[in-house]
Amino acid sequence: MLESLLHKELIKMTSGELIHQKRKQLKMTLDDVGKACGVPRSTVSRWENGVIRNIKRETLAKLCNVLQIDPVVFYSRDEIINREEMLLLSAWREADEKVKEIVLGILTQNKKTNDTTLKIG
């Protein structure tokens, strides 16, 4: 219940607000986050102020790691991925290795056939 409420509050924030809030919550400076992500402090400031919205994938991974942000929550904010993709990512993370192996096999087969209809079984 509490986790659900926290998630709803996070969704209301912009990406910049989320970065700023998490940085402050973790008592980190702009320099701390910049060094961890391999960018100057001015870049972190511009992320927080919304001046820069497109963050390179590898930098975003570092940012999510250092600020302890689930990438799904971060991505959903700017709709970099849609709701269906977000649900798939969450399900993937919860799946055991056998399920992941099956899903990858299906997707690989589907890509090879270049068919728009997913063939199962």
C-alpha cells in the first residue's frame, strides 16, 4: 500500500524534480552525481531544471543507479517507453530464468521470420 502511494507521488513529478528530490534525499551534491555519472555538475543542474531532457542510455543507467531510481519509474515519466512496455519490463524482472529463456526464444523466432503474428507453440 505504502509503495503504491509512493509510486503515485513519483509519477506526478517531472524527471528533473525526481532527480533533484532523490539527490537531496541521498544528501548528494551536484558534483557527487556528476562524478558518478561521468558528466559535469552543470549537466546535472540542467537535468534538474529540465533544460536537458534526453539523457544518453548509459548515462541514464548510471544516474538511476546512483540515485536509487528504478528505471521503469524514470522512463515512465517522460513516456520514453509506453505503459505496455513498462508492464513487460516489470514482468521480465520478476520472471525466473526458464520463463526468460522461453520468451527470448519466441521473440528470436518471431524476428527471424519477420512475421507480424507472434507464433506460440
